Amino acid sequence: MPVALEITFTTRQADHIMTQLRAYKEREFDRNPPRGFLGATIEDHPDKGTVVFRSEWEDDDALEFTRDSAPFEACLDLCDIHADGRDDRKMDIG
């Protein structure tokens, strides 16, 4: 069953987080999509003080394989430096 991971960063430094997420998306998802990857979006919501990174996957195994990768963890660690908070939500989309 297809799943999505939605990560919401609460931040006053959205530009730093947007830069990290755009670079990660281009480098890891757009150039050489991992197995089971369906798509990703990055949204800045300045009125709410949030940045939302959403990725969609063919199944839970494909998502978990990527979540456990060093590049994904490093990207989130860099985003966390500039975030005041973070909420990860996994949901079924199929």
C-alpha cells in the first residue's frame, strides 16, 4: 500500500531548511530516484512558521529503506539545527 511521510519543521529560519531540503531532493530523489519512490514536495508556510517536506512511496519498505540511509539522516540533522521543532507523520495514501 502506498505511504507518505510528511515532516513539518517549525522554524523562524525557513530559508536554511528550504535550502537543505531542495538540495537533498535534487541530489537524492530527482537525479537517481530510490526504489519505490513516487514523488516529493517542499512547501514553505511563512504565515504558520513551518516548512513541510512530503515524500510518497510505493510501500512502507521503500520508505523505511530511505529513512535509514545516511544521506536522509544527515539532511534531517542539518534541518534540525535551524528548526524550533519537528513533527514526522507517516500515513497510508492508497
